[in-house]
Amino acid sequence: MERLSAFVLRRRRLVTLLAVCAFLAGLAATPFAIQRLSEEYAHPGMPAFDANQEIVRLYGNGGYQRPFVPVVVLPGGMRAEEHREVIGRAFAAVAAELPEARVVSYADTGDARLVGADGRTTFGLVFPGTYSDGSPPGGGLGETPDESPVIISAMAPVLPEGSTVHVTGLDALAPSVDAGGVDVPAKIGIGAAAAVVVLFAVFRSALALVPLLISVLAVSVSFAVILLLTLVTTVHDVALTTMPLLGLGIAIDYSLLLVARWREEQARGHRGDEAVHRAMRGAGRAVLFSGTAVAIGLVTMVVLPVPFLRSLGLAGMVIAAVSVAVTLTVLPVLLALAGRRPEHGPARPGDALPAAPPGTAGAPGTAGGSGTAGTPYHREARAGRAWSAWARGVVRLRVPAALVSGGLLVALTVTAFGVDLGLPESADLRTSGPGHEGLAALRRAGVPAGSLTPFDVLVTGDPTRAVERIRAVEGVSAVLAPRNPSWRRGGTAVVTVLPVAESGSDAGQETVARVRRAVPGTVRVGGGAAQSMDFREHAYGAFPWMLALIALATFVMLARAFRSLLLPLKAIVLNLLSLGAVIGAMVLLWQSGWGTRELLGIQPTGSIGEFVPLTIFAFLYGLSMDYEVFILARMREEYDRSGDTAHAVVEGVGRTGRLVTSAALILFVSFAALAMTPELDVKVFASGLALGVLLDATLIRGVLVPAAVAMMGPWNWWLPGWAARLLRVEPSPLRADAPRGP
């Protein structure tokens, strides 16, 4: 690192010029990169996704789309079979109001399973092609336009007097969500404002602007890299949201660590380039290893065959790599420049500088070496009092601290095993309102709940044989295949299957799997449940092996960084425990609904999106390892100086506690702001990241890490000769902790 800082400082003018050019190039590239980002949430290569795409292409509706379910209850004494014609006219009126829709009812099929046990309750399906506001078919749960008023106004005048019409379906039951999109500038503005406040609280001087400047440069350059990536691969527009917010946090993390270490070296009496070199030697390595840890975690998403997840991973890796590069090249130049000017900051009476090495700038007897509180760097000469006191308390009570914090994390991790990645079910949605009234009418008539979650099957040629096979499948309630142009196009037929159990349930998914096995390969099964099942198989099928490889790569990297066998193992175990606890908390928050309505103003859906655990793992694995590297690197450094584990823990936490907390606070505010977006999926994802950062920076790094290190004593620092030779680093033999003096 010192060689790099020397190289950079010898060419400081060139580095400054290149940084300005890179910033301007990034600004110029940003609008072009945004225009080239894809808005398609595609899953190419997954059978159900391809089937759904083909259904929508041929018919303009259906596929992944959830239908509206009109429920007609005739007056007492009337039976649906006797008024089949008038029911047909009512549904025909809906088709006239929504000309691109695919509509089916008892009148079209004569299928008695579309009539309830009471004989006077009947229902149908409406797959809108283009919604009445011009929106295309599909959309997230609760984000699609509500067509209930259109359907009811079309049907009510045609039906016999005294009839009632309800419209139900998952979208009619789901809480309404504004699909206006994510206000990216506003979210970035909130994160930037939080960063300014926190940084000024940390530095109490104009130096607070330096980490923010580094983050702005990193984000700008990253957009230029993203533009280049769009020339060779598809990049989803999720990068537009996540990259600036992640960059705001990561780049500030890295620069905060380096600036704080530089101020510490200044406090020890080192000035000019020497202070920069020493800061790079101590903190530069931690920045490099942290960036590598982030990249290793994000590899999870880059290798997945899901474009929008791959885009998340690419955006994260780009911003992490650029943040490391900018921090280790541009920031040393800025610090060298700042070192030539006095930094004004409040001094407390009675504070004094520690003695600087003889002959160095700032030492007694040399220029600028007053050795009194008049220097602006006096606060950096020692570890933070509050964090040091906290660390001493944790070391003293290390066993109960580890048991309490570890027990809470284990309990949350056990809760995570109950995560439901399937589709929402009606029982988890609204329990009142018009949509629920329609569902209640179906239940009273004995209609299976799976009628709310039908799925489409695309058949080439005559569908008769396929229909017969599907009807014989266990768990299928009805199979609808009317002979009209809305259901037969281009030599194909679309068949809609109504399962007995809802597709989001285990029984419903088993029905989908049985239908797939029953039909020949030329018959393509679509629908939301089948697509969700395919996604989970593709994304999570090889995940255990991928996790093992990521853990191995992380172990090797950290073993080299800390010259230890146990510290990397402990870091990986605690990271995984932290991630499990976050998923467990998400289960309580979003699946069980503990406070979701109160905290975020939205009703839980009883499940978590299938992409959420994977993306939370990828992002938090790297970010959590960031903080771990910051703390453990300083503990290792202090142990090498003192040979005492307890002292290393107290000093390491005392030196880094404020930095980790400040960095985590900035990220927490950024992700919390993103969680306020109207899109449900983004809410869930961002709230998980915010919760993970908060949990990791407090319970994990503030309690469990120092307690665990204190418990393991000298074994933390053990690296036998054979392992050192494999890792190509200096060995660290086992030795007893050195006794501390009075």
C-alpha cells in the first residue's frame, strides 16, 4: 500500500487531472447509460417464463397475469343453469368494455364446476389485455389497475333484478400499491443529506466533505463503466436505484476509514506525505480486502441465470471496485493537499498530544511540534472513550454477552427456516372490502379457493387430448378451453386450469407439477406459480455449492489478511448467522406481519418474494464483511504491537466503533429511504437491507465480535507454519497473552 501511495503522490497532478476527466466522462455517460438500461424482468431459459411470454405475444393477455374473478349471485329461487343465456350476456358486456380481454364463464363452457353448490352462485375469469388506463398486462401484486368498477358497471344492468355482482381475485384482495416507481433523486438526496450530517458529526471540519466527494466521483465513474457494460450485456434498470445508494455507502465507508486513520497519524506527529503513507499502510489494506469481500458476496448474483439479479450483482461489483480504486488513488492526493493546511476543530482544555517519534514533523523540538491541545488532531491520538469503555465491558462480561446476543441471533435464524418464498394466498390478504365479499360468496357456495389462481397452458394444435389428460390430474378442479378466437390463435390454443388449492400453497404447487408431468413436452405450462417454481429451482438449486465456494474464497482472503485460521472461520460463521437473523426478522415483519402495517403502512402478504433472500445475502455478505475487516484488521494490528488480546479488542473497537457506526448509519438511512418507495418488492428488499445493516453494526460488531474474540484469546492469532507457507504469508505461532501493566 505504501508503494501505491508513493506512486500516486509522485504523480499527484496527473492523478488529479485523470480524476477530473473521469468525473466529467461519468457525467456525460450517465444519461446515455440510463437510456440503455432494460426495464424487462426477464427469466429467459426458464420453461414457464418462456411459455408465459409466448401466451402474451399470441393472445395479449394471460400468462403470468392474475385474472379478475367476477362472482354473480342470483336472487333466491333462480338457478344459474336456467339463466345461462343472461349470464352469457353479462360477461359479453365485460368483453365489450375490455375488448382486448379474454373472458370465460359458465355460459361459454357449460362446465358445472363454474357454478357453486347452491346453484345460484356462478363465477368467471377476466384476463384484461390492456387495462382501462392503458397499462399492459401483468404487474406486481396490488400494483395493477383495479378493473372491478368497469366489470360491475358492465354486468349489473344485464343481470336479473336482485342479483349481486362482486369482483374478487388476488389483485382485488391485495392492498393497493402505488406503482409510480422509485423516486431515485429523492432517495439519493436523503442518503446524501444523512451522509453530510454524520460526517460533520465525525470530523467537525471541512474534511467531512472529502468522503462525500469521493463517493460522488465513484458513482459518476461507475455509470461510465455501466454504459460500457450495456454494449456487451443487458443491464436492468435496478442498477439505477441500487448503485448510487450502495455507492454512497461503500465509498464513504472506505474513505471514512482512510481519512480517520490519516488524522490519527497526524495526531501522532506525522505530517505531509508521511502521514498519508502510514494511513495507507494501516487502512489501505483494510479497504482493499473489504472491496474484495463485497465482490465475493456479489458473485452470487452475477453467475445466476436471471438478468435483473445479474444486473444487481454487476452494479454492486462495479461500484465496489470503483470505490476502492478512487479511495486508494484520489483520496491520498486530497489528504496530502489537506495536510499542508491547518485543520480547524474544537480542542478540549488539557488535552495533549502523545509524543511523536523523534525527528519527525510534530515531535517536540521540530517545526509544528507544540505537543499541546492547540493541534487540531488531538482527538485522534487515542481511541474513543465511549467505545473503549463499551469494549472493556464486553470483554469483562464476554460469556454472558456472547450467550445473549448469540442466542437472539440463533432464534431469529431458526425463524428463517419458516420462510415462504411462494406466491401470496387469499387468506393472507384483505379480510374486508368488496374483494373479500366476492371471496366469501365463493366460499359459501363451496367453490375451491384455487379458482382465484388459475394458470394457463399453451397447446399447439387441437387441445382436446391435452384437456382430457389435465382433467384427470389429481388436484385439478376445472379445465377451460372455449372454442372462440380469444382462445385459439396461430395454430395454438390456450387452456386455463383451475386447481383445487391455491397456486401459492404447497398443494397448489404440487398440482402444477403433476400437470407438467401429465402433458407431453409440446404442451407448455405457464402461470405465476410455475414461473416462481422455475425461478427457485434455477436460483437456489446450486446455492449450497455456491455458498461453499464463496465461503472458501472468503476464508483464504481473510486468512491472508489477518494471518489467522480461526478469525476467518469466526467471521464467516458470524456473517452467516447475521444473514440468517435478517431473514428471520423479515419472516416476522413481512410474512407474519409483526408491525409491518404500523412501520411501513402496508399489509403483509404472508410470503416473501423469491428473490429477496438471495439479494439480501449477496449485498449484506459483502457489507457485513466490510465492517468485520475494519474491526479485525485493527485488532490484529494492536495485538501485534501489544501481544494482549483483551487490549487488542478494547483498542480495536475503540478505534473503529465510531467509524463503523457512522458508516452503518449512512447506509441504514439510504436503504430506509429506499424502503419508503411505493413498489412492494422494493419495499421488502430495501427494508431487509436496512434491517441487516442495523443489526450487523450493533448486535454483531458491537457485542458478539468483541465477545467472541475475547473468549478465544491467543488462539485468534494462530497461523501455523504449514498454513503460512500455503498462504504465502508470515506465520503467527501460538503464544500466551502478554500481561498488561498497571
